[in-house]
Amino acid sequence: MRDHELIKEAKEHFQKTIHVMQDQLSTVRASRVTPAILEPVVIEYAGSKYKITDLAMVYTQDARTIIIEPWDNSMISAISKGILKANVGANPSDDGKRIRLVFPALSQERRKELTKLVDRYLEEARVALRNIRREVIDKIKAKEKQKELSEDESKRLQAEVQKAYEQFEKQMESICEAKKKDILEE
């Protein structure tokens, strides 16, 4: 039935919202640094803009250190400038072959700021979920008005959308709680 396509569409959009939130959360530093922290960094090199992973190999050396090995040593200053501009929380230092980012240990105050950032990402995702739910329910009601759906079928589909919404919201909350727990770990 075409009506189930609306439910499928809603679930796909809900899932995409969770993926976007997870991408945002990956840029938030927890107890260990990860190369994902550098995702928002834009490098201007040779008149073009690049992601750092397009120009270099990025890996962690230990819990607080990220190493960036450019494919070409002439890129080092451009990468360093991009990192400084992005304000990722560490200043780059290089030895002519690689860039080292040593992140300071997180203070309790900084940990609390990061948990607030996680809460903000969660709230943004909730708003997106609510908008998706509203749009799908509006489509269902329009089909009912056009007599493409019976009133009972419309109510059933609306309840199905609401149930899916609640499941995805719980999933997002548990992801964020795990992230906040990770941030608050010493």
C-alpha cells in the first residue's frame, strides 16, 4: 500500500536525523581525542578548500594527541592555519614532516560546557524529528480529506508515526546520555 510509504519515509528521515546528530557528536571531545574532532576544519590550499583528510593522514597517538601527516610537506603551513582558524582546542606544532596536536586535559568546567553542547545537539535533533512527524501527519490528514484514506486508517497511520517518533527519540536520548557519560569520565 502507498500509505505505508509515508511511514517508511518518516522512519528514513528520522534515521537521517540521528546520523546527523551522531556526526555532530563525533566532533565533541570526550575523555579521548579522536580524528573526528577535526571534521569541521577547512583547509585553504592552492586556491581551493579541502577537508583535512583530503590532504593528510590523521590518527591518534595517545588519549590527548592527534598526529597529522600531510601527503605533501608544503601543505603543513596551510593545514596549521586551518586548524588555528577552526579553534579545535589545541595549537598545532610541526617538525617539518607532521603536525602534532596535544590537547589539554579537560577541566570539570569544560566537561560541563561540552555536555551542554551535547544537550543542544539533542534538542536540535528533537526539533527536526518533530518537524518530520508533523509533515508526515499533515500528509496523512490530507489523504484522509481527499478520501484516499478512511478515518480509521488515518488514525492508525498517525499512531504509527507517533510510535516511530517515540522510538527514535529514545534512541537519540540514549546516544546522548552515553556521550555525556564519556565526557564526564576522568
